[in-house]
Amino acid sequence: MSDGVEGNDERRRTGDAAGPEPQGVPEPRPGEPEPAAQPEPTPLVKAGTAGRTEARAGAKTDEPATGEADDAAPAAPDASGTPADAPPDSTDTPDDPEAPDEAGDGLRYERLPDAPPPILDGVRARPPAPPGLATLVAAAVTALLSGLLLGDGLAVNALILALPLAAAAWFAARQAGRRPRRSSLCWGAGGLALLAVPVWSDAEWPTLLAVLAAAGLGALALHGCRKWSGVLLAPLGPVLAVRRALVWGWRGARERTAGGEKDLGPLLRSVLVAVVLLVVFGGLFAAADRAFADLLGSLVPDVDGGSGVPWRLFLAVLGLAAALAVAHTAAAPTRWDGLGPGPGRPRGRVEWALPLVLLDLLFAAFVAVQAAVLLRGEDVVRASNGLTYSEYAREGFWQLLFATVLTLAVISVAVRVAPRSGPRDLLLVRAVLGTLCLLTLVVVASAVRRMDLYMGEYGLTRLRLSVVAMELWLGAVVLLILAAGVFGARLLPRAVLASAAVAVLAFGLASPDKLIAESNLDAHRDGRTLDLRYLAGLSADAVPALDRLDEPLRSCALRSIAVPDAPWYATSLSQARAHDILTARPVRHHPCRDLLTDDISPSVR
């Protein structure tokens, strides 16, 4: 029995008449040491039950300090979980988890394991103070512009929306006492630069890629991460913060509407009066002058358009949630760098180097064969494989692309477990991995050369152009790894991300659909057949190139290219250029079924 229980028995025998002490752990007597805190008993669960869990506590921890307290309250348990005032043969709570319960149901009990701590508790910042007035106003402006401008497509409206979104993050970070780093400002500027792609291009696939890349750079600007774990996980920060951000924004709005010096009421009344004045006088001026009415109609979004009011309201709510999530992340970012794995257990020199040296030899043999085949020309290919040059090039491209990606994975694992006990180990790692990177660059060049031969024979398509761009970017990553081996790998994660952002920006501004159309027309002029059906499925970026075709090929190619009459904020520069071309030279009505299915002889102006 514990000391506390002996004290209770002593008081019962002497008839202590003192009043009941407060519930909880009894106070120690003078001169006695502090009693150790009793651990909370682990709940017991019936073993073998499926679909239900019955937990039993070992005993209640609260006990009256004297015998005059309520008899219904059990005594405090000892360390084994047995009630202190229970007789030795009591079966009130089994000491053995495997023993049956008092009901005699024959079921055994097992202790539940302790719940693991949440993964993000160690990297998540403390909740920030409620947002200030500037943050709330920026979030409200984002919501308003989202409802008004996002219902008709993406163009310059994406760049317009990014400005109040960035302002909300800036104000929230300043209120929380966070000053942006120079690298965060660079990531934010890069994200805004990527939003120039939807302003320039009409094609959906590079536009979507640019918007996703801009969101990734913006998330990195909010968190300021530097390691691989932070670079890869930073985009999850605003997404995981949406629920907390909405509660955070509601608290801030409630504080600003409760009166006082920071009351939001005067600002709301001022905005309401301004809106009423603009609507009344704008309507009068529009009714008085048709030219002013046309100008006003082109500038003001059409809320009653085909997208509908419910869709606009949904976009406004989405914009408000995004703005609050971004602002909350800027005020209290998650430290994703803390989740990164530590360095792996270093291996011995022979254990580490032997597989990689053999892989280097395999790469060297492949490079030697590629040099003999690709440099000597089509006769060698046809004699050894029975394939044409273009078929040979297409056959091995995808394997080489996958080999490049797999090599990067091998290098990342090899760096984590590389020996690092001294300068000789460092020299060994640089020699083996440096050789592998150089040979990988030759593989990248071989893959690009294969696809170039194939595109020279069959023309450009979206898929072929995309995979070539991907292979070139992988080559740039290999170069960055080589540089990291010489100058250190501290900047490698951010350098790889920056190279990806630059590649996406260059790819979008190059207008891929325009390049595809021009390449196919140049091949057509040299005597190759023209796939008019494929060209007719391109975006408005291809209209200037397809306008060079003679009739009826021109009209058949341009007829199915949609150039919508969208508002100014949802019209890209490519759409505006295509609209001007089709307005100056409208599409004629020709029967195009045979032209879209047959091979077409050269006919390019």
C-alpha cells in the first residue's frame, strides 16, 4: 500500500474529525517530501472484439483527503492501478490485463498503446493574433475581385487578383512581426512573373502549368523554406490552414465590429455610400451618352452573364478563403524544414562505390554505342535493326527519359548514404557521382537527338514538344547537381525549383501552339504531308501561322479554333491578335470533310 493510503487508514483509526480537504492529490505533511505524481492508468480494452472498444480505467484518481468525505468516491489508485482501499483479494480492477472482468464474461483485456503525437505539432507555429484592418480589407477586395473577374476565364485577371492576395500576406506578416527575407521577395516576384503566361498565351496547358508553378513559388515565399522537405511540402501550408484561417478571420472581423478605435463600421458605411453614388451617377451618365455607356460596359464585369450569380458567389467565397489562408500562413507559417529526414547511415567505401562504379561502366558502354549509331547515320540503323531512322529514334526515347529520372533518384539516395569520414571519402564521392552525372548528360543529349530526328520526319505535336522540354530541364538539373558537388549542396533545392520556374515561364511565353503550327507548315512547304485535323485543334496562338495557308485550307484550319468574345480582363494578347486577324479576313464556308481526312499536298503562301 502507498503512503497516502496508510495516512487515510491512520486517520480512520484515530477518528480524525477534520473537515474534508479539496478533491485531488493530498497536501504533504510538513517535513515530508512531495508525493510523486500518479500516472494516469492506461485504458483497458477487451481483446478479440471487432467493431466496438470498451475502455476501463484502472481507478479514479480523485479521492477525499479524510474519512468524512463522500463514501461513494473511491480511494486513489496505487502505481499498479488497484484501488487503495480495496482488500488484497479484490477483483474490482484486474492487475493482469489478461485476466477476465468481474462479470465473468471470459473476455480478456489488453492495454491500448499511447496515441502518437501529431506530426505537425513540432513544426507548426503558435496561433497568430486576430488579423488587423488592413489584412481584412485586402481579403475582402480579393473576394470581391474573385467574384467579378474569375467567371470568364484566365488572362490579366489572374495578375490583378494576385496583387490584393500578396497585400493580405504582407500586412499579416508585418502585424505578426515577421520581416520577409530577400529570398521570399524573389519567390514572390517569380510567382507574379509566371502569371504573365495567361496574359500572353491562349493555350490552356501552358497556362495551367504556369498558374500551378506560381502557386508553388508563392507558398515558398510565405514559408521561407530552404531544404528539400520545405520546398516539396510548402504548397500544402495554405491548403491545411484554410479551416483555421476562416476562424481566425471571423475573430478579427468580430473584434473590428464590436466598437472602439479599430471599429470597421465607419469604413463599411463609407464604402456603401461610395458604391451608391457611383451606381446612381454612372447610370445617369450612361443613359445620357452612348459612347460613355459603351466604355462603362466594357470596363464593368457583367454579373448577370451566362456564368450566373451563384457561380460568382462561389468564386467570391473561394477567393475570401484563399486570401485568409494565405494571410494566416504568412503570419504563422509551418516550418516544413523540420520534417526533413536526417542524413542516412554512411556506408563503407566498397559497399557504396561498387554498385555505382558498375553503373558508370554500363553508362559508358551505352554512350559508346550511341555515338557509333547516331553519328554514322541511317544506314547503320537500318542494317542493324531493320528500322528507319525516325522509328529507331522514337523507339528508345521514352526509355532514355525514364533512365534519366531514375538516375536522379539513384544519385539522391547515394548522396544520403555516402561515406564521409575524411577527405578521401569526399574525393571518392565526387569522382563516382561526377562521372555518373557526366554520362547522364550524354544520355540526355541522346534522347533529345532521337526526338529531334523523329520530329523532323513527322512534325511537332504538343506531347513531343512537352517531353523534349522535360528532358532538357532534367539535363539542367544534372548540371546543378554537378555544381553542388563542387560548391556545396546548400542551395541545391532552391536552385532546382528556380530552374523549374524559369523553364515553365520560358515554355509558356514561347507559345507552344504557335511553334507547332509553324513547324508543321514549314515541313509542309518542303513537301511533307499536312495533318490539318490536328492543326485545327490548336488554340488561338496558332492563328497567325495558320493564316498563311491558301484557301480552302486556311478556312478549314481556322474554323474550329475558338476565339471567344470575352471581356478585356479575360482576353489574352494571343486572343486579341487572333480576333483582329479573323475580323480582317473572315473564315469562308468551304466543305472541309475531305481536307481534314486526306493527305494534303504543299500549299502555303
